[in-house]
Amino acid sequence: MELRAERLKLVLIEEEEKIKSLKKLLPDWQNLSERNWYPANMPDKMSFTIEAENKIAGGVELVNIRWFNRKAEITIWMLPEFRGRGLALQALQKLIKFSFEQLNFHRLEAEIYEFNQAARNLFTKLGFELEGKLREAKFKDGKYYDILHFGLLKKEWKKG
């Protein structure tokens, strides 16, 4: 596929390796996203199930891991019958501790839809601070909603 403009054209690259080799031609390629630096097998995601009462209760993940910047986004979901029991809080506490103590991350981030008050309360209780919002970035049921961006630094977590 090609997209043409007055003085240039954009050509879709089908092979990921081709773009990686082209980026290496840049004298300042290290200023690009750090994902361009990774060896091929460095994971950018770690997923865990949350199990309670010998059942799957939900899941928690570290996604968009940036190893050189020592950060990741943390996400969680719980099945309805396991909500309101403190399991999400306990799961997040354990994963946050693992992220800061074992993986040596510097920061964790979370994106929460503005209408999800339970998640906002949960992450705030864990010490995450609202850092900004992506305006009208989530489309749901015919309407756009803001996505709130929260962050937690390792030094803030240690104090709490």
C-alpha cells in the first residue's frame, strides 16, 4: 500500500526486520523508542491469573514494559462474582511489590476509564497519582470518554 503526498509517498513495510535495519541508518537512532534497542526475546508483557477458591477470579498484567526506562503499565480485571472482596487490592499489592523489588522498576502506570470509579479508588488507595488524561480516547456505547493516566514511583511506594 502507498499513501501519496505532494513531495513524498508513504510505503507500508510488511517485514518488521526491514524497518529495524532502516532505523539503524539514523545517526541518532538511540533517541527513538527504546523498543528499537531490545534483543529479540525481551518480553514487553507479563500476564498472571488471579486464582481464589480454586477458580480463576481474574487477571493482572504488566504491559508495555520498557526495560531500559524501568517502567510498565499495570492492568487488572476481575470476574463479577469475585469483585468487592479485596482480591484486586491484594493482587495489585503483590504485583507492585514484585515490580519494584524483583524487576527493579522505577515507575508503574495505569490507564483508567473515567467512568470506572472503582478502579480509580483502587489505584488511588495504592498510592497512584493522577498525572493526566487522554481526552475522549475511549469509545463505548456510542459515547467518547476520557482515559485517566495514573502513575506510581518506586520512591513513593517505599514511603507508603
